[in-house]
Amino acid sequence: MSILNVERLSHGFGDRAIFNDVSFRLLKGEHIGLIGANGEGKSTFMNIITGKLQPDDGKVEWSKRMRVGYLDQHAVLNKGLSIRDILKGAFQYLFDMEQEMNDMYAKMGDVTPEELEQMLEDVGTIQDTLTNQDFYMIDAKIEETARGLGLTDIGLDKDVNDLSGGQRTKVLLAKLLLEKPDILLLDEPTNYLDEQHIEWLKRYLQEYENAFILISHDIPFLNSVINLIYHMENQALNRYVGDYEHFQQVHEMRKSQLESAYKRQQQEISELKDFVARNKASVATRNMAMSRQKKLDKMEVIELGREKPKPQFNFKEGRTAGKLIFEATDLVIGYEDPLSRPLNLRMERGQKIALVGANGIGKTTLLRSILGEIKSLSGSVQKGDNLQIGYFQQEIKDSNNNTCIEEVWNEFPSFSQFEVRAALAKCGLTTKHIESKVVVLSGGEKAKVRLCKLINRETNLLVLDEPTNHLDVDAKDELKRALQAYKGSILLISHEPDFYRDVVTETWNCESWTTKVF
């Protein structure tokens, strides 16, 4: 049974086409991985099928009475609401039904016997629905799910505006799971989630009976939960049965076959054109030339998809730092309340260290305290000599109306426009991306602009807070290679062992320092 039908979908932004005549069908029980390079339109596709965006052309049709749950990587949580308020919002449709039932009770004294009979039947139906949906156990269900995702450690009465990126993602995910939708749409759900809760989500999706569509660049996670791949590339959407590895094999085979057919056809076109040019003027051979020309005119010319620019990240290395990178003495991090016990830490030149552990325990706070961006509650940090620090922040909340060119040029005013464009192109951005405003780019494209600024600055210490969030597979692989080749020191937060395991020389587990209870 078809849950969703998308027919002949076309859409673009300005003169930049995203989809051209795309069709898609979702069947009951399908677990789909929606993949493609940054900027190919995966999140745009999700926004179109959920009705947040209207396509330029085509039709999107859901089956009737289908409850759709969408985990949006860009969703906003309103200031002033608590975690509990957001989670209760998962049951808004049930609260609305309760209100409808109470309104009917209030009107029963003023209606005819026939109307009363119908109202009693409607009230009975609503009451059955409320009971079946555990309406009278909502608080217990909220507590159970919040505990499973680690939200009770944060405190359910905390304002959502004060949460970290990972904590906000957990809140949105918990709300979605509490809604129990008929179909799940998940846009990069593992971004900002720690390893423990990625495992929890993996088990949940493996056991999920209904259909879902998942966007993820975390290939091990994707492979463990999906049975179909839809690949978005060059304004088209193609279906592959099986996991990511099988998709890669079939995709490469199809690509090779298309290239061979293209070469054969180009040879034939060249020969036909040559024959027409040599024979169209002669009376004796004019008819044969016209016949060849007709064949040329009717030929459906094979077109090869444009090759995506592959990112090249090569960090500019500065002068040699002193032996000491930093030394923390009795350092207590936090804001109003401490997030750690007193820490005594030392990092020396050449070390590459991964900070790991659950979200909300202070990994980002530790980085910012070491850098001097926020004041520690007590203790001290001594930084070494000759440090040239490159810092990649986890989140940039401000809307950025600069074009990509302006963004990099402001950072490197001595660059020519050609050098700015070349630097952005090396990070895997096309001309259309480079000339666009940063605010309209996808999460992965924005990350590439930020990496462009980082790799073109001389550094001897890289401080990276979740640098792989939103990056596509090619960019992630290239960043891993570049960090392995980097001769300086690295302090890295990451929730992806497959990424950091082959980069770092040691791992610091922040859960052993935290004041939080697990």
C-alpha cells in the first residue's frame, strides 16, 4: 500500500534548479535512507513533502488520515517553554479531543433527543480513543521517554532556550517518539547525539514497524536501520534496494555503463556529422546525407551528470608551538553550577585528543574555558607559547546575510576575488553556492564555508567541536585525511568513533570528570 506518492516534482531557488521531474513512492514498512551530497536538496525534499515548501511543479499526495512525524534539523524551540511543555505538545491532538468532548457535555442539556443520542455516540468514540492512547498516563509516558534519552538529568522544567544543540535534538526526538506517528521523517537525527543515545535510536528504528525516511551522513548508523536507498544527485532521485555498500556498487556500475554508452554515441554522432558535411552538397549523395541528418535529429542524446567538486582540505600550518599547549590546574567549569570536579589536565605539542561523553556534561564548556572564552568557576588554565589557534564552533546561531565570497573576503581582505573563489571551490562548493548568501545554504554547505576560513589561516592547534555535523560522506572522509596529515595539535569533540578513532592519539572520557549523574 502506498503511503506517499510524489509525481513529476520540480523545484528550484532563483536560477538554481534542485529537482527536475522527480517521482517517488513510499510503501508501508519501507525503511528508506535518503542520501546525496551537501546541497543536493534532501532537506528541501523533506520540506516539500511535509508542506512547508510549495514545489514549482508536480504533485505530493499522502494517503488519508496519515499522521506524519518530522524531526527537522532546523526546528526552532520557543523561548519561555520548558522541556516538559514541549513534550506535552506531542499530545496536543488528544488535549484538543478532550476539549471537544467537554464542549459536547456542556451542550447536552440544550439539544433534542436525536442530537443527544449522536453526541453520546461521539463522546464514547472520543473516550475510547483517549483511553487507547493512554491519555490519562501522559505524565508517566513523558517521564519514561525523557529518562530514556537522558532529559531527566537536565531537568524537565528547564527553559529550552538554555539547552545545547544536542539537548535540543533530544527534546525534539523525544517529542516525536511520544507522538507515535504513522510515518517518521528524520533529518540527520544523530547530529549532536552522543554515542549512547545513537545506539538507543538505532535499536528503536530497527524495531520500528512503520515506514520512515532517514537523512544521515553517518553511514554505519544508516546501514544498520534501512533496507532501501534513494540517491539524490543532479536534480534526480534514484531508487536502490539494499544498504549503502550495495548502493555504491550498483551506482558505480550504472555510472560506468552510462559513460561507455555516452562515448559510443559521441563517436557515432561525430561520424554522422562528418558524413553529412562531406556529402550534402553533392547531388549523387545528397539523399544519403539527408537520411543521416534525420537520424541525427531524432537521436536522444545521452547526457552525463555534472561531476560534483570533491573537497580538498589542507590546513595551513603555522610556526612550531612551545612544548606545552595548555595546563589546567584545579579547573572547575560551569556557569552558575559546576559541571566538573576540579580538573588537572595537561596537553603537549603533537597530541591529538578526542573529548567524548554524553551531551550536556560540559565538553564544549571545557573547550571554551581552555580558550578563555568563558570564565571558569575556579582554578586556572595556563596556555603555552606561540599558539596559533583555529577554532571550529559546534553552532553558529546568528543568521548570516553575507554571500560566501563576502564571508571569506572579510576574513582574508588581502585575497583577490579569484583567490576567494578558488578557496571556496576547493572546499567542494560550486559557483552557484559561492555566489549565494550563507543563510540559504544547507547545513553541510555552511560547514564547508566555515572550514574554508579555518584551513586558510595558519594554525598549530585546532580546536574542533563536532566538525562532522552535516558534512556529506566525501567531505567527512577528506576532513579525516586532512586531520591525519596535520602536523599540529588537535583537541576534538566528536560523537563518531569511525571518524575520530584513526585521527587522535588518545581519548579523554569527560564522563569521569562530570558532576552530572548518569
